[in-house]
Amino acid sequence: MTLNCVVVDDSAIQRLSIVKLVENHPSLNLIAEYSSALETKNGLNTHQVDLIFLDIEMPVLNGFELLDVLNKKPQIIFVTGKTEYAFKAFNYDATDYLHKPITRERFNVSVEKALEQHKLTQDFNEEEGEHIFVKSNLKKRKVYIKDIKWIEALGDYVKLVTEETSLVVLSTMKAFEAELPEGKFLRIHKSYIVNLDKIDRFNSKNVEVGAYEIPLSRNKKTQLVDALNNI
């Protein structure tokens, strides 16, 4: 198993030290190195990346701010000279947190964590059906795509409604929509994304999912009809 990775650090010397560790690890494939968060954001649009070694303190956009604007996040290993960011890194679901200067032994421990997480994700995809992972109440939860009924906007959060429960997740609607498989969900209103398989009936104003009515924007009706015809 090999992970495609990038190294992000505004310091050329620090970046080179991580690059050398990456290049000498048999399970890592270096795709690119970047000196800023903006370069990274653009680069991730053209490369398939499994893992980012990410510095936190950078000009213009820091490491946390970069993650805030990414729609789809690879695994993250933070690399920083300061320890005070460790708790915040936990909230970003980091795979690990490396404190500079980094030893080869400690680096290898982080890579093993990333490999285990990647394998776990791959195994779930193969054995248990299509799903996503979401973080709710500081816990990472697996949600099967087939069980999602709709997603509702709640300010800085979204409410994920499934067959069995509801989960509140820190995310924008746009970011969450990017995590969903194409052709199975449709944003029918600025505040609602619906699972097309769960729709029972609809008219010009509402979509019915079981006993619930979800508002349908006027300009989305044609798109909804086309989407339902293509399921």
C-alpha cells in the first residue's frame, strides 16, 4: 500500500527535512511540495492526494484556515514547532501531530497511523457498502449512504437525517455536498439536500420523504425531474 502525499511548509529548510523523510519511506509517494496554503489549495484540484504533511503557521492562510476552505480533505499530519495547537488539531480530525524537530522514528509512527486509517477506510468501502464518516459530538461516526434521508442547513452546522437518527455536523452545505456521491443526492433548496431514492412524492412546492415535507425551490423542479429520471 502506498499513500500519495504532499508537504506544505513556508520554510524551505523545514520543508526539505520532511521531503527527505517522505522520499525515504517505502509506503509514501511524494506528489508535490508547497510553500503556502494557497499553492496547496490550487494543487489539490489537480492531484489525487491521500495525506498532507501540513505546517500550521504560514502567511496569508495558516494550516487550519486551509482546511476550512477544502471541500474534500485528505488525511492530515500536522507538523509544527509549537505544542499549543495540539488541541485544535484534534478538532480537525488530524491523523497525528508532529512536533519539530522530527526524528525518523517518530515520523514512521505517524506514517503507520496514516496507513492503518487508509486501510480501514478501504476495507469498509469494500465490505460494508458505500458510506461516509462524519464527526458529531467529538466522535467520528460511519453513516451509510443508503440510510441518509436528507441534509438540512443549521447555520455553521448541518443536520444529517438518517433512517434511525439525526446527527449535527460542523460543516457548510457546500462542503458536505462535495462528500456525497454524484447522481444520488440533489440540493433542492438553499437549506436542503435530499436523497433521491427517499423521495415518495413531490409537487411544485414540496418534496415528500415519508411523512415529512421538504421545501422545493421553484428553479430546482426541472432539475429534480431530470435527476429522478436518471436514477
